[in-house]
Amino acid sequence: MNILIPNYYKEFHCIADKCKNSCCIGWEIDIDEKTLDFYENLKTPLGEKIRKSISRDGDAHFILGEGERCPFLESNGLCEIIRNMGEVATCDICRDHPRFRNFYEDFTEMGIGLCCEEVSRVILNFEKPFEMECLGGAEVFETTEEESQMLMLREEVFGILGNRKKSVSQRFNELSEMFAFSLREVFSEEVIKLYLSLERLDEGWTSYLERISIEGDMSFLDKPEFAKAFEQLATYFVFRHFSEGMYDESFRARIKFALSACIVIGAITMTEEDASVDTMADIARRFSSEVEYSEDNMENLLSHF
Ligand code: SF4
């Protein structure tokens, strides 16, 4: 298979028991058919325990325990299934998370999702400009007419965002001009109200949104210590969401979303006592979990933009 990855991809390794916001808490874990079959035929005490922890209500999934923890997440932060049988015994979703894919005719782009605290830390602290690398398969791919057009347009967007000779606000303004909107359209009272109206994963997210002040000049975008983090963040959102614009002509809305996301994350970060890149990475993780990982919320935002 022809696979392309961003140059920061290989920097990511799950930090397992060191993770403060484990993906084994709070998310429903669906069990794929092959793994379900394996669990059904596992003649061990752990196999018995696994079968008792599966709900067949809708797609097969683990019944979460107290505090919405996966029943196999041990108090030391390790996974009981991996500890006993290795990673091969886990569901596809557990092995795959936090990866995502953009599919094309002849190749696939694979990225890592910002809802994971380690991914967020890696991306926002990554120094080198964003580039794609070939993970496997051919070096040259066939593309359809639609894909070529999208990829060319996206390259132009990456070029603007990655131009380190300009300040972040200059780059964001240049991009908004290219897509015929003003930055104020993506960071207004109306937009913050929209974020506030979206469905919640964690009610605590509301208090972060309520701290945002849209007054002021967005000068925080040009704080030099955040320049690379904003660049990587904006590039991530474009890399992840822009290509789908091929199917519904929503390129403009997707650029608006990418810039709005960066400005909202930046504005919240500045309200924190310790407004560092690591703090920004934590806010970006929360934003991603609340917004990006909810299809309804993404649909809602894109239809607004
Ligand atoms: S959120 Fe990321 S670092 Fe934490 S347990 Fe999940 S994959 Fe590992």
C-alpha cells in the first residue's frame, strides 16, 4: 500500500502509564469482528472476564467501569490485556488510535490525531517545517484530476503557513485573503457562541470557552515563542481536514475552521497563568477531543463557516 505520513509521525510513541488523559477513559471502545471472534474462543480466565465485559447493544463494545474507565485499564495505567497477551490481543481500534487516514485512489495519507496528549505535545513542539514522507509503497502516485487540483491548492496553503519569513498573523491574514474572508469572521462573538452550543464530551470545556475575550487584536498570534506551535497546529488542521473539501466544495469552510481552531486555542492558552507551548498543547488536545472527534460538532461548524 502507498502510504504518506507527516515528518513528525515517527516521533509519536504512546506513553501508556505516563499518560494523564488516557484514551482508555471516557471513550467507547468498539470491538472489531476478528478480535471479537478471538475473545469468544479464548479458553482462559481472562477470556471469561473479557466476555463478561462486552456489551452487544449495537456494535460490540466494552462496558466501561467507574469513571468511564475501560474495564482492562489497571490502576497503574497499564492494559491488562496487553500485559497478559501482548498488543496483538487488543482490538483494532486500540492498536490504531490515535492514527487517522485520508484515502485517495492510489495512496493513503496517515496522520496522528491531536486528541492524544502525546501527539499534541509532539506536533506543537516539532521544530522542522511540515513535510510529507513516504512510509511504504511507490514514491510516485497516480492522482485523479480532482485530487491533483486539491493537492496543488493544499500545497499553496502549506506554503503560506510554513513561510517563516512572515509573522503568524501575516500568514493567517494571507490565507484568509486567499479564501476571501477576514480573520474576524472566524473569531467573533457569534463563533464563540457556536462553540459553546456544541455537544460536550467534558462539561469542564465550557469554562475554557467562557474565558475567551474576542476584544483585542489577536497579537498573541505573534508571540515569538508560539510561532512554530501555531504553524504546526494550523498545518495539522489543514492536513487532516482540507482534502475532504474535494467532495463537497468546502475548502473555504475548512480553512476557516483551521484558522478559527488555532485562534480559539491560542486565546484560551493566553488566559492560563502558565501560557507556554505545553499549556497550548493541552488546550489543543481538549479542543480536538471536544470538536474534531465529534462528527456532529464538525458538521455544525463547517456548515456555519
Ligand atoms: S491518549 Fe495517547 S499517549 Fe495516552 S494512552 Fe492513548 S494513545 Fe497513549
